[in-house]
Amino acid sequence: MKIYRTIDEMRAGVQQARREGKRVGLVPTMGALHEGHLSLVRAARANSDYCVVSIFVNPLQFGPKEDLAKYPRPFEQDVKLLEAEKVDAVFAPSAEEMYPHPSPKEGERVGHPVTFVEVPGLSERLDGKSRPGHFRGVATVVTKLFLIVQPSVAFFGQKDAAQVVVLRRMVRDLNFDVELRVMPIVRERDGLAMSSRNAYLSPEERRQALVLHRALMRMQAMADRGEHEARKLVEIGREVMAEEPGARLDYFEIVDPETLEPVERVGRGALVAVAAWIGSTRLIDNVLLTAPAGAKGPEMH
């Protein structure tokens, strides 16, 4: 397994793979890998000939009061996990490599690019509403990764559902020649969605965090029983969240899975998304609802 630290090295590695007729797959990550990430890696290995995993804690997608400085960076452990999965290459650039310091004459803040990629509208919904500028940072770094690695296929997780919607639109609008594949959420045995930020949770907070999944499952159960008014389902979800004093709700919404616009009636595939703070840790989760019995709402694809 090769570890590339510079853009030029990574490009050279990919070019060699392409000369050998290999199909390139990319799994973008910020490191602190867990079984959710590894499920993406396995999908990439199964669907490409040359598997690249990027490890880059992207400063552009963190707000000024967010956890950039303390975000976990167990690089050596990540490398061992990826070696065991037989990954071909790891791209692990520094922030300076990805975002060279502009000259003072350009008048830009040191360490930030002059050019950004933004998907207006979609980027202001769900997490974008709570974290202004977050999806601009995501779209910018993923664009750079696509241009550097030039993958035929890239793999993302359903846990970051809003991110996937933003990136799909970006790929379509900018005519990137890459296929996005979205893999299911990987959960702990008790239902907690796997996340690098779970490492921040104390044992008590870890227990409290289960309320997110519990609320989603209650809403799915009510939909299965025939409730298809989004407003009523959201009320149910909020009631469950309120049962856990240690949870502070950010948002609870039911939206169209392609536009992220709120829906009034729930059809098959409606996205239920929740974000909440457990202590000082912000967690997200979601579920795509199955069809409620007798629902007459629009079917969503």
C-alpha cells in the first residue's frame, strides 16, 4: 500500500494505474476510521481495480466554533486498518498541500483558497442550515479530490444524506465523469450510527445518544401503522427526543430525498433526518421511510 502526501505523487500513482487499464475507486474520509468507513472501502475494492482512500481533515467544512482542533487523527491506526483491507493507495495531504497559502497581494486569509465550489439552495438545508459554509467546504474539497484522483467511482455513506444530495447535484452540474455510490448506514448492535465523533462520548453520553435511533424507529413504526402526515411524525420524533434530558435537538425534519425540501405527506423513500448535541458532541442520523400502509403521498425515488 502506497501512502502519498503530495498531489503530484497521488496523480502519478493514479496515472500509472490507468496506464495499466485499472478502474479507479475513491473513498474520501477524514480519518478516525471505523466499520462504517471500512464498509465503503470493501465496496470500493469490490467495484474497482485500484482503491484510493483519502485521509484529510478538511478545515473548510468546520465552523469557527467547531471541533477542528480536537478532531481525532489516529493516522497510524488508520493505516493498519487500510493495509488489512488491501487498499492500494492512501492520499494523506497536509492542509498546506491542499490549500496553499495565497500571497499577501491576493488579499485572502492565509491558508484559505481563493476559489470555492458551492451548491446554492441545497447547501442551506439540514446540516447546511445549522452549519453555514459547511457544504461549501465539502463541495470544494471533494471537487479537488475528484480532480486529483480522477476516480471512475466514489463511495459515500448514507449517514451523511444531505452531503450526498449536495455532491450528486455538484457532479451533475459540473459534468464530472464519476459515479457516486451511496452505501447503507453501519450501526452498532444497539442501533447507534457509527461515527468518528462517537469517540468523544462518555459512557453516559453514549447511552443518551441512542435516543436518535430510538426516535427514528418510533417514526418508522408509526408510518408502518399508516401515519403519513409529516407534521405528526415529526411531533412523535420530537417527543421521543424530549424523553432524554441529555440530548439537545438541533433539527428533526422529513424531506424529499432529492431536493431536501420539507414534505407534507410521507411517501416511500422520504428522508427523516435528525441532528442533536449529546453533551458537547453533535451527532446526526437518518432513515429512509418505507411506505406507510394506505399512504397517498407521492412516491419518492
